[in-house]
Amino acid sequence: MNKIRMMGAPTDVGASRRGASMGPAALRVAELQRGLQQHGLEVVDGGDLAGPANPQQPPVQGLRHLDQVVQWNQTVYAAVEHSLRAGEVPLLMGGDHALAVGSIAAVARHCREQGKDLRVLWLDAHADANTSQSTPTGNIHGMPVACLLGVGPAELTGIGGQVPALQPQQICQVGIRSVDREEKRHLRELGVRVYDMRHIDEHGMRVTMEQALAGIGPDTHLHVSFDVDFLDSALAPGVGTAVPGGPTYREAQLCMEMIADTGRLASLDVMELNPACDVRNQTAELVVDLVESLFGKSTLIRRPEGPY
């Protein structure tokens, strides 16, 4: 695998609850870099990106902190694009999930230029497909999927130079279990493929991931946008918008290992880790464990034709 470049985006401007800005520091305390290096991976920590502070203002016309969110996403876009051009695997440490607009817009542009088939796996408890009209809060971290699909303020949908940045068939959501009333209708209209927790309950994580990963091939650039609240809140309390009933530890590990088995993971977001809600950094340590699995950690050396 190419060199992995860690980059922090210490902000929570897209959320109403403070604390996600401390996520990059928590991942460093949990020794993410060392965890990946011990598997023979080349990892550099590029430090934290800089952006505007959280002004803690109410929403304006259904959008909270739009100017600040745009500035952060422009910075993230530039950093991720630079990393991809250098032949690296960018690992963005959030920060709230609104930052995925800039990250994925950069990946999408890179794939267009390189002739790659982009696939985005969105691991999350929330669909993040709200608009300024449907949102109950005005928090932009609930809108990045809609923005990437071309629905939202022009300042965000236009990042990357192409609107929409993504087509619906390029994104697949797994683990969804919290969708606002109007957001449900909007999600259907957008045409996003969603494997919610009921689907996982009925079919199991193995079948779900086989379906989510179907069609990935040698020309695929696989981007994973991992919101930590994807995990069950009893397992991972260190998030700002915890939702019960998520994947168990073993289900999450299987999910990550099946992604790693494709050999196509080429960029990653780790979002919404909130140390202010955590217990002794246990969620950050769990995230490091799972990210190691995403990059190939396994119990045994497995063969395609057998169990190991």
C-alpha cells in the first residue's frame, strides 16, 4: 500500500454539540500512527489543518455556520487533493462529518482525472441527507451526502468544480438507523443505496457487505467515510450524536476486514469522535483497532480458497 498520510481537521463547526474538534488529538493519544506502522505500513502524520473557530451561532436560513464550514471544507479539499496527487492514501481525522464534502469532492476529482471508478462506503448511524429545508437543527454535519449529490448551498456543492461531485450509484450507506422524517423522502428521491440496521439484522453483516462491495474491481478507488457513531453507542460512547442499536464489535470487525479484503481502500475519513463524551479514551482506542483492520490487520493469514 502507498504511504498513508494522517491529517487532522480539529473542528466542530458543522455540529451543535462541541467536542469533535478534539478527535484528532484523541486518535493520536490512542497511537493510531504506531498502530498502523506495526503492520508494516508507512505512515506519516502531517499534523492538523487550520481553519476558523466555532462561533457558536444559531442557524441562518436553515444553515449553521455556513461560512466556517465552507472554509474548512476548502482547506480539507486542498489537503486531500495534494495527498492524492503525491500518490498517498489520505486519512482524514475529524472533526465533524460536514468535512466529508471537501474530502470526497477531492477524491471524486482525482478519480475523474485518473479514470478510476469511485466507490464511497458511508458507515454511519445517520443518513446525512438533510437540506436547509428539512433539517430540524441547521447542523451541516447532517447534510454532506445531499451536498455531494448536488443538493445544498452552492458554496458546498461546488467544491471540486463539478456539480454533483457524486452520482447516487457511487455511494452506499451501511448501518443507518436514524433518519429524520423529511430526510427519508429526500433519501429516496436522491436514489442512494442504503443498507440500514434492519437489513443487517435480517441478512447479517457478511451478506450486507458482500452486497455493498459488489462490483469492486482493479480500477476501483474505494473511499470509506467512517462516522464513529456507526458503532453501537454502548460500545462507543465517545460521539456527539449516539444512537443505540448499531453494529457489535464483531460485526464492525467483519465489516472492516471485508473492506480490507478488497485491496482497493485508497482514502479514508474518520469522523465525529468526541472525547468530551468518551470514557477514558476507550472509543478512540476502539477506532484505532478497527482502522488497523481496515488496513489489513487479521488474526490469521487467509487464503482465498480456504479459512486460513
